[in-house]
Amino acid sequence: MPQQKDIVRIAIQMPGALPQLIQLDQKKPLSAVIKEVCDGWNLPGPENYALQYDGVQMYITESNRLDIKNGCILRLTKAPGRCADDLHKGIQSSDGGVRCDSLKELASVSRDVTFAQEFINLDGHNLLVKIVEDSRESNQIMTHTLTSFTELMDHGIVSWENLSAVFIKKIAGFVNSSSTDVSMQQVSLDILENMVLSSRQLFLQVKQEVTMERLVAHLQVANQQIQTKAMALLMALLQAAEDADRQEMFTFLNKKNVRQYIYKDIILSSSPVQDEMAHHLYVLQSVTLNHLETRMRTPLDCYCQEQRDALHGLRQAAFETDSENSLSHERRRSLCAKEFKKLGFSNNSNPGQDLVRTPPGLLALDTMFYFATRYPDAYSRFVLENSSREDKHECPFARSSIQLTLILCEILRIGDPPSETGSSFHPIFFSQDRLLEELFCVCIQLLNKTWKEMRATQEDFDKVMQVVKEQITRTLASKPTSLELFKNKVNALNYSEILKLRQTERLHQEETLAPPVLELKERLKPELLELIRQQRLNRLCQGTMFRKLSSRRRQDKLWYCRLSPNHKMLHYGDVEEDAENPAIETLQDKIPVADIKGLLTGKDCPHMKENKGKQTKEVLDLAFSITYDVEECSLNFIAPSRTDFCLWTDGLSVLLGRDMSSESMRSELEILLSMEIKLRLLDLENVPIPDSAPAVPKPPSNYHFCYDFSQTEQ
């Protein structure tokens, strides 16, 4: 007698027959279950049949059968081996219509790994390769062929390195040709990206076959899918390239004004930037800025004539040097030391020592020299203006520049490898050549302005730099689309505005730390926490779209997950990228909340352990999993953002009866408490709140002041 926990109540249907309602014993072999179902419909040859989820091309196997839950609807269909054999024959049919229909179906069923294994065992993938190499079919058939091939290869059963040079040439030809069908180009770009990410040898072959001019042309088309796939291939080529190849590609892209095309045709386009494109723009920004890392981590070499010339070029651009040659060696040396001191170098006799520290290393010299040569008037004005001030009030140009360059490197994250899930890019990066240097030129003048507003002295240097960093960070957070807009915004955020913001934060903090207010907060917390819990559950009911990551490509598959309105079932399933808030009925799989045993985050997640050492900190910070039934079963997530991560982990914690613990919850609780406290203290405005209750006075010496009612009655 099977135990109750091993029994699952499901429905099985087949076209033209009444559905069967059965109790599936999970301990019984799947072949025996299929035989019983076939017997119920009087079907011979049960070995030719298999079970699939209704509406989904996914076969039920011994390895995934535990995912079947009560209430699931399955359908009886052809076994994967039989299906693979039929499609293998259909593809080779002499009838073009049969070939087209077979390839179209193949593109759909190839998403299932069980079918893919059977089809590959028949050498079906090589048959698809031959169709591509011959290139005799119509565009529609070729599109289905390429899509089927991509889906089959995506399972990792066959190595990409086994592909022939002829096949690679054909795929590259589809991308290079301007007359190729759009659907074919889209899939071809996808295939080439997978090749590049698979091995160094394939990278070299693709780089040789694909013309960069065509990739740049694809970025200028109106079709967003082509733009995205072309950008994906371009990023794959940049990331896979060695330093010399990457530099060559950057030179070409700069020559072709690719930045301007991206800015005009993608960022400023009337259509919003999609998540996938946002990721590629982020990667391009990161890879380009990381090109500066070498300079950032290289200290100045005092024996390098070029670097010494740059240093002296800074001095000569700021001060008149006509009579310098007529001076003796000692006088010239003394004059140089004096002028380097006016420039703000700490070591005026050997200013190169100031640039030995890394980071920012030589990058600080580059930014200073760029400012001096690109904006000579502003540079001279900065230096001369501070030279005329008292020693303690002068803003040291060199010291400030070195620290400012370091701040910009931190804000722009120069040196950090691009994240697999990052999508936060700065539109200003694509509006401007040499972004770091141009930002430096704006910010060094901002620094001088802030120095004067603060009436700072040398002792206030660190305070000034903190204010400048806050000004830059707040302004970049507003995503300015041009350098001029950034300049206007950052200069409008002057020291007095920063002081107002800080004062508001300080007053708020002082107000909320009074003991009576803290006591009131504790009384309000339970009610507000319940409000946050309900918000989290409502957010889970709305659902979120997640991405599946693979080792070969980021834009793998999309899936959606949402909580049922009664909070008893977690529904999930694969969706297309353009699907918005899919109905709960369209999500094929579900997990009862009662079956969820635990919530895992970060490196404890099964999908993070599988790729241990390969995941970046950003991915680990977005990963979470739920375990259900038994510990071996888990549903793995990579949140689109840290906010979604907090919402989901909090919501799942509420479902499990645990306390919420995310930083988002703490922030929201603090905001709600602050608002509630402010509303309740409105009547006490400008009335100081004592730290403790007033002392109770001592009892009076007598009570003669009390009125004696008994005497009145007499």
C-alpha cells in the first residue's frame, strides 16, 4: 500500500479521448504508469508514448517526475525517441511543405533536453548543419533550421568546437549580407555569440569572418531585436579578445563613431531601452572604462622622459617660462620647486613622488594634463587664483586632482569586471568622448568653487573632498544625458544645498532619537511591520520575470513566478520576453506553499554551488532558492535587481512564518516610522521634547487646601 505522501492526484488527457483522473504513485516506474494510461484508452504499444505537461514541450522523466504536484494536467503524447525519428525523417522529405512543418515543430520540441538527446543520438544536429552548409532552402525553412540548431546546442550535449569552418562561414555570411531575412540574421547573430563565448579558436574564426562594419550597421536599424543581438555579439567579441585585439576593436569602433550611433539610435530612441540592451550598454561602458585600469594601477616612473615632460608641461602651462633658460641650474631648480609648490604638489622638489600611489597612478597625471591642454584658460585661472590666496586658504591643484581622479575611478567602478546581471549604465558615457577626462574637467572646477564656498583651509581638505564626492554621486544618480546637463546640475547642487540636505538628515535623526519618540516607535512597529508584510505578499501575487543564466550566454530564457491570490500556491513557467504580467493560468508549474521547507540565499543556493568560483559578487547578491518536499528539490532564482531580491526574500519569509530581514524592509520601516512620527508630532512643533518624563513632586506637608464637603452638608 503506497503512502499518502507518494500519491499525486492528476489529470491526463489526449486529443479525441475523455481525460483520465488518476492517482499517480511516485514510487511506481513511469513505464508502468504509462502502460496503465494506455490500457485505459485501449492504446497498443505503450513504449511509443510518453507524458508531457499540458501546453508545455517538456517530457516527464524519472529524474523530473517529483515536480508533478496535485492538480497538474498532463497529456499523453509520442515518446521522445519516436518523435525524434519522425522529425528526422520529415526533415529529409522531398516535399518542401513537410520539411518546413517538421523543422518548425523541431524548433519547438528541441527546448526539451530529453527530446534533444534522442534527436542528437540520430545525428540530427549534423543533418541541420548540412542544410545550412548547402543553403538551398527558403528563408522560412532556414530560419526554422537555425532556431532548431540553437535550441539543440543550448543543452550542452554537443560541443560548439565540433562545427566546421564551412558552417561558420555560412552563418557569418547571413550576418554580413544586407539582403538576408531579418529572422535569419537574428538567429545567426545568436549562434555567433555562442561560438565566441565557447572557445578561443571559435572567437578567432568568428572575428575573421564577421565584418565589424556590418555589426555597426546592425546597431543603426530600427529593429530592436537585431540591435540587441548585434550588441550582444559585439560585447562577446570585446570580452573574449586579448588586450591587443581589444584595443584594435576599440580603435575601429571609435573611428566609425559607434558611440554616437548608440546614443542617437538606441538611448535617445523613442522606444525605451529593454533590459537585455541595458545590460549590453552596461558591459560596453564597463569594458571601455576598464581600458584605463592599466594607467590607474601604474605608478609614475621618474626615469621616464615622457612622464617627466608631462609633469613639466603642467608647470609651464600655468606659469610664464620665457626667461627660464637664462637662469643658472640652481636658480632654475629653485624656481621649478617653487612653481610645483604653487601647483599643489606635496613634494615640490620631486613632484613625481605624489603620483607613485596607485590607484590613481598615472591616470591622475593624464587627467591633469588633459585639463591643462584642453581647457588652458580654466587651468591657468584655477592655478593663478589659488596662488594669490593666503597659503592656508589655497586649494592645492595637484593634490585635489589626484584625489578627485581616485573618486571618479571609484564612482565609475574602473577596474571592476562587468557583472553578469548588471544593467545600470550612464547615458552620459555615450554622449561624450573621453568621459573620465571630461568629467574631471567639470569636477575640478566644481571642487574649486566648493572650496571657496566652504572657505576651506588645508585642514579641511578631506571635508571638501567628501562634499564633492556627494555632489558628483547625487548628480550622476539622476542619469544626466549630456555633459552640459551634468555640469548644470552638479553646479546647482552647491555647498549650501548639501548643507541643507545634511541638516535635514541631522535634525530628523536628533528628533527621532529622543527617548519618548523611541518608545512611540516601538509601539508603532508591529502595525507598520504588518503593513510591509501585506505589501510583500501583494507584490508576490503580482509576480516577477526572472532570467535563467547559463555558462554560454546571458539572454538564455525568461520565466515568470507569482503567488496565487489565496497565498497557497506558487505558480511559475517559461515566458517570452514581450510577455507582461502573464495570467496565472498560463504558468504551467506550481509548488504548494505548504511544501516549501526553506529559503536559501547567496552562496548557499544550489545553482551557486554548481558554479562555485565562477559567480561574481553581484550575482551572489541576487541569488536565492526555495527548497520543497525533500531537500533535493529546489526552485532557483536570480533576481533582476537588489530591490526584487529583497521583496521576494521578505515575501517568502512571511509565507514561511519567519521575520523579514532585508535592508529594503529596514529602510521602508524607517521611512514609515518617520512619517508616522512626524504626523503625530505636528501639534508639538517648536516645542522641545524632554529626554525623560518630569519628576513627580514630593507630597505636600498637609492637606488643608482640600475642601471639606461634610461641613457644608451640616
